[in-house]
Amino acid sequence: MASPTLICDTEPWKDLKNHVEEIKKSHLRNLMSDTERCKSMVAEFDGMLLDYSRQNATLETLNKLYQLAEAAHLKEKINRMYSGEHINSTENRSVLHVALRAARDAVINSDGKNVVPEVWKVLDKIQEFSEKVRSGSWVGATGKSLKDVIAVGIGGSFLGPLFVHTALQTDPEAIKSSRGRQLRFLANVDPVDVAKSIAGLNPETTLVVVVSKTFTTAETMLNARTLREWISAALGLIKISFIQNTQGFGKPSAVAKHMVAVSTNLTLVEKFGIDPNNAFAFWDWVGGRYSVCSAVGVLPLSLQYGFSVVEKFLKGASSIDQHFYSAPFDKNIPVLLGLLSIWNVSFLGYPARVSISAPDEQSCLTPRPWKNWLHTFNRHVSMESNGKGVSIDGVLLPFEAGEIDFGEPGTNGQHSFYQLIHQGRVIPCDFIGVVKSQQPVYLKGEVVSNHDELMSNFFAQPDALAYGKTPEQLQKENVPPHLIPHKTFSGNRPSLSLLLPTLSACNIGQVRGFLHLF
Ligand code: F6P
């Protein structure tokens, strides 16, 4: 029998649709009293723990979701992806981001050719180049070493590297290795963004990395031209002796020393005036939203943190690739996250999801320009290029797909949208916490309790959302009658908790690796 065109025509989908009414009659207060259920709704991998017992779901729901995965031929699709089949049918391409972080001796074929040696050739080139820049043996047009990097790119050529960059700022090794260096991003074409990206930087000590898969994206090319002008205007008239690459002759010499590129289109890179020797390739089988593990992310991040730190990030992502490929679905974290997301969005009808992170967020006392990694996580990991309205065969979906994701670090959310998630709309919450803070705050030689406080919140909030608070409980607490409606929380609001050992480069890679289905 030919497989149905749409997943919603399958029996498991219809079965889940009917099951929704049953789930709506239950309350998490009762579901949580079933110890066997709670024990089963936990998955672990390499020190990470996913607790999804506070989802509006029973073990029966999960079995039905696994049947849905079977009806979608998920396992076959995963195998087809890893074996390099052209599962990207609209562009007739393989989807092989797993090859970007595969071990040097791995064999992953696309169109009959093992792509892993090419991947490592570029990684080796990045390692060599970034070490030259970081050690000062690569100098700019005036002979000075380059300590600041502006990465110009947009969409997938920006959000992934930005996420990893902000997340790495909690990792002691990354903090140490990036001392005295700056990595900035320029995506938007607003002149204010251009001005911010170069504010306080000296063109003599700055390297611009133009990141564009196609090298045609309007915003990126405009910004790249602007920064080329910035470099040339300041350094273009350099004595001939500083031109070290003869190919740069006749072009503004400074560009050859101050601008490099990451692209699949090396012809356009050269046309732009960037020395093709200073171009770092990637391939058409790397989708934009998956490209952070290619030179798109690896080059700017290696320039900032050193290749060895970035290699740990790649190894983390690779460990999730193994897990995703081999773990049974009921223990497979990316699969579980994907199925629960479909359950919440397409069956229970919750259009949004909020991510709330516990530490490492207390770095306000560290002397670093601090930006929260979670703000970039939502834009990249879950929102980037998601939300298609048609099936893979181009058939209009008669159900809602895709999620509106937002988030806040730690207890910031409590002072922002917690009223909404406790009393207003039902918005499934993902709590992400780390067991060990890498940024302990010391005052008078003692570690202050920030981490413990944040973690108490991390454990308390999911229960508060699940159990709620009844008027009877409030009466017992002697709450004045007129305040009881204001303090009543219905509960039964779903959440899941993901606990990581730390927020190391490897763990960041693992979180990024979840993106397979998430
Ligand atoms: O608009 C989406 C997109 O095509 C992404 O897939 C891509 O990451 C981004 O634009 C930028 O494209 P490019 O890397 O070719 O400049």
C-alpha cells in the first residue's frame, strides 16, 4: 500500500487526535502522583538529564507518539539522512551536517564520495589560519597583529555562531583563551548596526570574515562592501612592501590581509576582491540553519577562542549525532523533544513555547561584556527557518505546525511573563539548568548563593506550573478573600526540564546537536 501523502491521514495521527480529549480530562496533579509514570518519563545521556514527566501526557500518549514516528518512517528517514541520500527534495541535495563534526576516520558519503576528508581539510586550514592570526604571525597591512574580528553574515550564517559565541562566554577555558580579543557580528543593514560593529575598533588590527553560503545575499554583500570601504579608506594606500600576496596586487592591498570569506561560492569571493587562498569552503549539503559546525561558525569562533575550544564544541555535537542515530526512541533526547513539540503544537494546540534557563547567568560581576546565551538560543535553535506550512511533497498542511519560541534567563522571567504562564495562556515551558556553575561569584572570599537560588527556582517552577494553587490552599494560608482569585493558579501547565552538567564547550555542542528534530 502506498504511504499516505500527509501524516495527519495516518491511523496513529487520528488515534492521537482522539486521545487529546482523554488527556484534557486529566490534571498534572494526578498524573504526577503516578510514580511509575514519572520514573519512565526521564531520559539520560552523557550526564544530561531530560525530565518530561510534567508534560500533559501519559505513557499511553508516548506510545501513540512512537507509533506516529513509525508512521512517519522516522527511523528510515534518519538512516537515509546519515547515508547521504538526497532527502532535501526541493533542492535535490543530501543533508549532511553530521559530517561536519564526524571523526577524521569516519566515512559519510554524498553522491558516492566520502565527504569527511574534505571537511577535515577545511578544519585543518582553519586551525592553521586561526593559530597564525592568534599568535601574531599573520599581520595586517601595517604590520600589526589582528586581535578583533567582525563576522558579517545573516540568517544561518549569523545566528548559530552568535549562539555559540554567547554560550561560550561562561566557559573558563574559552574566557581565558579569548582574553584581549573581540568577536563582533554584523547582520542587519541598519547603519546603526554598522556603526556599532566598528565602534572603537582599529582597522589596522581588525579582521573581517564575510560569511555567506551563496555570496549573493543582499544584506551581507552590502555590509561586506561597507566594511571593505572602511578597511580600504583607512589602509588602502599602503606601501608596496606590505603586499605579501602578489595576487592582491592592483587591488587594495589591505583587503587581502584584513578580509577573508566563508562560502560555497569561491568564484564570487574572488570577484569581491578576497584572496581565494583566504576563503574557507563549505558545501551545498550544509543547510543554513545547520551550518554553525562548518567554517561558518568554526572560523570566527576559532579566531576568538582557539581551535581546540571549538573542537570540543564539535565533539559535543557529534556525540548527540551518535545518540540520535542509535538510541531507541524512548531514550532518544532529540526524538523525544521533537515528538513532545508536535504533541504540544499540533494536538494540544499550544502555539508557543518558552525556554527559561538557570545558571550560568550570574556573570554580571565578571568584567566581560555579557549577553545572555538563551536570547540567541531561541532565535537560532528553535525558531530559525522553522514553521513550514506545507508537507515535503508541497501539500498544504491542514494543521498547525511550528512554534513561537521565546525565553528569558533565570528569574528574569518571573518579573516579566510568569503571570502569563501561570494564570494566562498555556505556554509549555522548557527549563534548562546546569548542575555546576562555571562562573561562581566570590564576595569576601566566599561563594555567594546565586547558583543555589537559581536552581531552587529551576526545581520549584515546574511543580508550581503543574500543581497550581487552589482557593482552599490559599484559605488555609489565611489569604484575604478578596485576594484569593488573584493568587489562584489552575496548574496543569506543561513543562520539561533539561539539566546539563555544566555549560562547557562540549555541552553547548550537545545542546546544539538536539537541533535534529527540535
Ligand atoms: O533567508 C534564509 C537564508 O537563505 C538561510 O538559509 C541562510 O542561512 C541565510 O539566508 C543567508 O544566506 P547566505 O549564507 O547565502 O548569505
